[in-house]
Amino acid sequence: MAEEKEFEIGDVVQLRSGSPLMTVKHTKNAFGSRSITCIYFDEENKPVTVGDLDDAMLIQGENVNITLNIKD
């Protein structure tokens, strides 16, 4: 089995079960596992923070081109 990557701040990830692409905001080691806090932006470009994810729940996100729609 291939060794899994240890996620770092700034990495793009998503849930193994599927989710929006998220950016790792914070990591911490606790009780023998790593807890990851991620952030993503919803349909209205509002930041959403998802915290306390075990690193085993995440996979490396796909490389994608992102288009920003900036509203005045």
C-alpha cells in the first residue's frame, strides 16, 4: 500500500466520500491522529470553515482551473 501524504496548510483536499474542493487551513496532532481544519467558498463566495476532520477522511483534491466571478 502506498504511503499517504501528510496534508499541509494550503493543500487542496476533499472528503473521500465527495465534497467541494477545500483548502487546509490548520492542522494539529491530538490523541494519536491528526485533526484538519479546512475552508471552502459556497455558491455566494462566502467562506465556510469545516473543522476537526481526521486526515484519514481526506484525499488530495484534483487539480482544477478555477474561475472567479467577482461581483461589484
